[in-house]
Amino acid sequence: MKNSASSLNSKNKFLIFGCGFSGSFFAKKIRQLGYTALISSRSEKKDPDSFLFNSEIGIIPTKKTFDGVTHILSCIPPDKNGKDPVLSSLKDQLKSLSLEWVGYLSTTGVYGNTKGDWVSEIDNPNPVQERSHKRLNCEKEWLESGLPVQIFRLPGIYGPGRSTFEAIKDKKVRVISKKNQVFSRIHVADITNAIIYLLQNKNSLKFYQIINIADDQPCSQIEVIQYCYDLLGLTMPRPVLFEDAKKELSPIAQSFWMENRRVSNKLLCETLGYKLIYKNYKIGLKNCYLNS
């Protein structure tokens, strides 16, 4: 596989597909560092540095958009058939470019339910949810594309403007108790900074095609909610047992509780040497609290 990438330099140009929470954060940071970053938009161009891309109705970027592109980050979820929208529309175009690197944001949902045990990149995926099966299918499409791809598997993502604080303020928080249930999570800044660290040190680090980005401390949802209430100086409502709450939850919310795993970050943080900014939910949520 082509892997001749050099470390980042001022001539690098990034195309970012899917400019939601993680994609927008990444674009902003990349621009702050002095690199060019163009972001996709599904309808109108909201940003002078955006380009139109909507695979559902056949809108693809112009040839000019691809001029000089060296790096691509795709944050776009699978389509309804479980195919990758970027590859379905643009695979040949991407293969014709002199790309140094392609990143794809996936989910730790592909590991399935490990009943609270740790999972790492050497564990075989065993998805339970349909959406996780679709993600795994997209991972395979990227890995088989012949492009210099790195897959990043992410747990629950949070950050300023998207955390438990918003759920509390909007009165949408559900305090649910389920014995021995844990979740892994990651602050959006660590997704961006981990990827940039890997790109900046690409010449000296071994290239791994699949990397988990998660913090050091998987824990129960109640611990996180309690900590937010404490920071706000409010009293947390009495928890409801999952078995009692289940019937009121949407299918998506129910599925969230049906999997229980601890996601290992040892490859990223020990083998590759990335130092987390927000090692656990307390440090990360303090950042959200101060920036809310």
C-alpha cells in the first residue's frame, strides 16, 4: 500500500467530507496551523472555503476543488444501503490524486458487546447494531480502496456545546442506572489533536491502519451526569433503573444501552506516544463547563 507520506508542510491541502461536530473542529484547528482546509456542504456554500457534495442527489465537487489536495478526512456516515457515499461517488477521482493520507472516522460500535471487557484494535469486530454493520462495511470499502487510509474508531464524542450540560439545561437528561454498565468517550479536541499528531510524526511512527481514539477512563453514565450536576451546583434527580426506563426509550437510545465495553487506547497513547489533553471525563467536562 502506498505510504510515502511526509510530515505536514505548508503546501498541504485538506478536503474534509462531512462537516458536523468532529469535522468542523478538525477544519478549524487545521486552518489555525496554517494549512488549507476545504469542507463539504450538502446544499449551499455556507463558508468561502466550502465545496458542494451531496451523493444522494449526485452533486459532486468540481475538478478545481481537488487541485493540490494532499489529505482527505471523511466523517460521512454510511448511506441507507450501508455503502460509503464518498467512495461510491468519488473513488476513481480520489485514486487519480497524489494523496499522502486519507482518514476515515468510524465507531467503536463495530466491536459489539464485550460485556464490559476491554477491546483493542487486535480484537475482531463483532457488530450487533445494524448501523455498526454498515460502518464496518464502509471501513472495509476504505481499506480495500488502495488509498493510504487510516481508520479511527471513536466512542461517544463530546465537547463544548455538545455534552451532558446541554442535556441538563434542555431538560433532556435521563438518569438511568444499569448495573456494571460502562461507556467509553472522547473529547472532540483529542480526536483532532491525535490525528494531527500522527500526521506530523508520520515519518517516524509505524503506520497502523486502524486506531482507537478514546480516553483513559471508561465509566458509568451516572458518574458523568452526577459530576455535571455537581459542577452546576444542582441536585441530580433520582436514578431510574434501566429495566423501568427501557419502555420509554427510543430504539436508538435502547440500543445505546445494549452494549457494554471498555475501549483501549494503548496503541495510540503507549505505542504511538500521543498524550491526551483530556484524559478523563472530569477534565474534559470542566473544559465544556468553562466554555459553555
